[in-house]
Amino acid sequence: MTRLFNNMNKISLQFAKRACIIPGQLRGQLNPGVIRQSARFITEEAILKETGAGEDDDVSNTGVILKERRESLLFFDHITPFKSNKYDIAYFMAPLLYDMSASGSKARVLELSQAVDENDKLPLEITSFTPLPRDGSAFAKFKVPDGMDIQDFNKRVIQNLKDKQGKGIFSYLFHPRCFAVKGVPWIEDLRRYPSAKLKITYEGPDLSQENLYLLFRRYGSINDIVPPAPDSKDNPRSARIFYRSLRSAIAARHCITGTTVGATTIHVQYESVIKVNMISDFIGKHSRIAIPLLFAALAGIAVLIFDPIRQFFIYEKITSAYSLQKSYYYQQLVLLLGSTKQKMSQMFFNERKEENVSILSMWTERQDKVKEIKLWIEENVNSFIVVQGPRGSGKRNLIQDHVLQGRENCLYIDCDNIIKARKEREFLSSFADEIGYYPVFSWLSSVSSFVDLIAQGLTGQKSGLSESKEAQVSNILSLASNVVRDIALSKYHSLSADDPRSNLKEEDYLQQNPDDKPVIVIDRYQATRKANNPNSFMYQEIADWAANLIALNIAHVIFITDDVGSLQVLSKALPSPPFKRSTLSDASESSSANYILSQLENEEATRRWVQDEKSQLELFEAIRPFGGRMLDLQMFVRRVKGGETPQEALTGIVTQSIEQLGQIFISQSSATDSAQQRSGPTGFSASQAWLVIKALAEKDFVAYQDLFGNPLFKTETFKALAAMENAELITIIREKGLIKKVIPAKPIYRTAFKTMVNDKNLFISLEADHLTYLVKFETGRIAKWEDELSKFRAIGDTKIFKERLQYLAGKIDGSTKTISESEKKLAQLLKG
């Protein structure tokens, strides 16, 4: 050991004439007891031959640094930052702090190598400078001054660098160091990035750990030395050295590689450090535990990150606190652009803006409804406010433009925008948009199901990551409840201590200050009519959510619906107290006339219908069947503006209505089983619908008692009528909660019903189907009664069942007469 240590101190950087062995000298002739430079590169003769051939023997091409006898090769580390990987950000930012050029690095090396004291300065001359940008270091080949040997020269240069090192921690970590090159450096530009782990390949017998430590320790602290396994069959054999710092490994790799110790030549290269991640290792070894925990952690992180963001967007949806529409400058800009556009349209296209006179002329008669609903809000009624009315009666305008105009903190939810989505992804996105819930990752629904399937295959149990759309809707509404509560109590929490209201409880404060509570408007709520939709569960979810808001007294909730059956769903969600209901009817005849006149007098082509009294009478006669229904009146205006006369427009709308009613009979004809044939796919039969149509064609309404007495309605009268109302065929008029009478769903239907009855071909077709169904219906009833009568044959004395037998006989007789009359009518009908 002592001999080896002494020999290491006598290592000479001179070898042959250059970095290669002397021509003719054999490697085995060298003293095996000393460390010497390797002869692993090409010979001097080969290099001279290449030079003579005219090829460039620069170090960048050959990887070899040639030096003369009176030259010393030194290695300087940390001249510039090293590059630890292909995308090292610090390396790319280095030019902002360092001069990365070769000339700049050379100047710095020359400055660091010179002594501080002017009297001790050396005549330094760098004959060759090779920067290593990847490793942040450089090789400098100095010409040794006369009268000084290489060993003393190296010591002086190394000491000069140490003298210039400061005492701070920054200087200790980043000040360059200098080492004498013991081996034969290999200059390469391969993608082998620096690593704290070095691979020592032996070309000859193995070296002991002690020998390796003596060689490599001077460059930095070593964490571990791993010798080759004794039974390893790798050729060549290699050891591993783990340095504590990366710059130590860089210095050792360039200064030691190519060194020969005894009969062994050492080759040093970087080796990537494969770091074992404890988390991934745990997941791989304990997947049944780790995968569910990982998903739970991801879900928790997602909640912590995204829920505050979603709360902000829901808050903004309700309050519009940061909306540009509230900005004065934005409003002025919109006003300016709108006025400019209107003037340009009038100038170049002769277009005029249509005035929405419907609001001016038709809403004046609904001021009582507006005042009533506003009073309910101010009274803090802890119940649902339900606004009912047929389609086109202006329910939304009543609430949005009159009741809640200028009121802050309002949320409008349009159920129709949600329910029409067909795919689950679209449904969740639409639902989130209506609430203001953002961001929503609806695509995760399908991905999470796939991940859950993989987790179940790996662990034998579900991860719980996937959620049903019902659960996701519930989560969205739950988060919205928290935001609504925060908005309702925002002023309460900002009260000063001197304010007497600060001593009130939250519930008492909200009860005394109903204006602080947000208003939730749920529009087009059709729980019964859309009950067969796959997403209809949302109606119940919204009703339960709204009931919870009412129970907590943190919001006013207004439902807008034209579906009477939806009230039953709302009653289940909030059994008490009773709802506050406001029912809208169609506009009056005078308001309808004013609306039509104002719309037609703005157009040159339609102005003739309002100029003289005769044309106005013809016009009023045509609009009378519409009865003030806004949607039908707007359709009428569009047809007249399109060039039709008022009577032609009326006829076209009536025909269109008849075609819509015809769909009822077409759907009934598609019924397959007996249950559908009795009640129809929509909940009522075509014969029941035809009976109601004939009755309403004769008079304005049909009393409930008249329908109840008909055999076709006797069993499930209310169910059939409710189904017709949901299908928008009729409207049920109630008085004190009880059904009083039935009228057409739209005023125009009364004319359509009369037209259907008066149309000979249509009447024959529908009446024949009705009579055929009636015969079949009565035959079925007779068969049931005859079956009951057959059971009395086994009884000897039938006197005790006399009244029952007479009852059955009377029923059979009545049904038989009905069948006979129906068959006669059918025969006469078919004869024409």
C-alpha cells in the first residue's frame, strides 16, 4: 500500500513525446509498479500519417490532445454551468450570467491561474485551450517556463486558484478548481450527460477498493465504491464509484480516464443514476392499497384546487360582480355601436328596427301579477313561487323584465337547455353552464369508467373514481348551495360591531332582510312532460335542491312551467307550506289587435291592412281565433309579412295545427300491446282524444262530469285528461283544486277542432277508427262479463245472486246496443 501511494505521488504527466507511446516501445516494457498513461489511442505514426494526408487533427475531430515535452495539461472545472440533461433550463439561462464563448472561458482560466502578488506572477502561455461546454469545464495546455519543472508549475497554478477562492459558501460551491491530468483524456461530444455515478472499466486485472479510493478521493467526497462481483461474467469487468457531488465526478472522469495502474488501464465514463421512487415502488408492490389511495389523493387535490375556482364562477354567474355589462363605458360603447349599425342599415339597406310593442301594449294589463309576485318576495314567503301559463303567454318576460328587473343576485336556470342533451358529456356540460360551474371535466366520466375497469382488473376491487351523472349533478348543486349561502350572508358578515343587526342570528337576519337573498329562477320546468327522457332525474334533483334552499331560508325560488303535472313533483320535494301560484292567461282581444296593427304598419307591404276600416275588419276577423296567444300571433305576423293575406295566414296556421294533432293518432296506430292500445303510448287512446275533439268543436268547453260519464273515460278519467294536458291537447281548468272543465290547449285549436270535424274525409277516417275501437272495447267488456256469468252455472240456487245477475245482464245489454249502434253508424259512414 505504501509503495502504491508513493508511486502515485510520482505520477508524471509526460508520456512518450506526445499523448501516445514512443514508436517501437512495447507496453509490456513499462514498469508495472507505477501509474502511467494508457496506450489505448492510436500511435504517433498514425497521427502523423493523417496529418500528412491533409486531414484535420484537431481535438474536436480526434478526441486527442497532443502536447510537447515542455507542456503541462491541466483541467479546470466549473468554468461555466454544466448541462445535466437535454432540456436543462439552468444551462440555457447561463449566457445571461456567464461568458460562454471559448475566448471568454480562456481569459477566465488565464486570470485564475495567475498569482495575486505581482512579484509571484508567472509568464503563463496557453498553447491550447479545449472547452467542454457540456461539463462546464475546460482543458488548458500551458507552456512550462524555462527553469521550472512540470510538477512545480502545476503546484503553483493550483495554489493560485486556491488563493483566489473566497470564504463564503457561494465561493466554496461555485469557485473553479484545477487538477493535473493523470490519464489520457478522451474528448467526446456524445450525449452522455454528467452523472455523480462513474463506471470504472478495467483493461487488465481488477483494482481493489483501496486503490480506487486513493485514485479518486482527491476530486471530492465519495459515497460508495461498488467493486465488480466475483462471479461476474461481464467482459470487460467494471466497478462503480458514487460521488457526493456532480462536479467531483466530472473532474475525476476527465483526469483519471486512460490512466494505467500496474498492468491495468482504467477507463472512466458517466453512468446514469437510476433513482428508485418510493411512491412508485410502493404502488408497484402494493397495488391493491396504493391505487385507491392514489385516486383518493388525486380527488382531494382536485377539490382543493378546482372547487374555489368553481365557487368563484358560480358567484360571478349569480352576482355578475365582474361583468362588463355593468360597466358604464361598456354600456356606452354598445349603445354607440348599436346606433351606428341601425343608421347604416337604414342608409344602405332601408331596414327599420322593429319595435317590441308587445311589452308596451300587452304588459300593462299584467301589472297586478307583477305586483303580486314582488309582494311575495318582499314578504319572504318560505315556499316555492310557481308561475304557470300556456306556452307563449310571456311567463319568462314577466319574471325577467318586470318582476326582477334591476334586482341583483339572480340566477336563471333553463331546464330545456339541459334536458335536450343526448350524451352524458353534453348533459353535464349544459348543466354546469346553467349553474355557472366551471371548469367541468365532463370527458372524465368516460375516462374514469375505463380507469375503474383497469383498477378492478389489477386489484380486484373498484377504485371508486367513476361517478354516475346523478352523483355529479348532486355535487354541482351542493357546491352551488354553499355559494348561494355565502351571497345571502355577505352583507351580514360585513356588518360593524356597532350595528344592532350584528347581534342577530343568521336565520333571523335573513328573515328580516329578504332583499339580501338571491333569487333562483328555474324556467321551463317540465318534470311530467319529459318524464321519459333519460335525463329526467334532474327535475327531481333540482326540486330537492330548491326545497333545501327554501328550508335553509337562503334564497327565493321561482318555478316557471306550463306543465301542470310538475306541481306534483314539487309537492313531494316541499310538502309544506303551500305554493304561491300565479297563473297567466292569454292577452286580451284589444291588446292582441294593437300588437298586430303596430307590427304590420311598419312594413310597406303590409301597411295596406291597417289603412282602411274594411281591411282592418278583415284583419281582426282573422286574428280572433288566436285568442291572444303570443306565439300564434307572431307566426301570423310572419306569414302576413311573407305575402299571405290574413285569411290565408289563418288557414295555413290551422292546417299546421291539424297536422300536429294528427301526430296523436299516428302514434296511437303504432301501439303494439293491448295496454298501449287501450291507453296509447302517450297515456290516452286515440278514441278518447277524438271524443274530446268532437265535444270541443261543438262548444267552448266540456264539463268534467260529461267526460266522466263516458265509458271510455270512466275507469281512469283524471289520468287520461292529465296525459292529454301534458301532450298539449287540452287545458284543465280547476276550481278549488278540483277539475271543473276542459278547454283546448290553444285558442287556435278550437278552430282546428271544428275544421277536423267539418272536413268530410278526415272526419270519416277518424270516426271510423273510433267506432271500430268502440266496438272492440265493448266486445271486450262483454267477454269479461260473460266470463263472470259462466261461473254461476255451477251454483244450483242462483236466487241469492239475482241482483248481480241482473246487473251483468243489463251491462251486456247496454254494450250490445252500443255495438249495434256503432256498427250501424260505421256502415252509414262508409257508404258516404
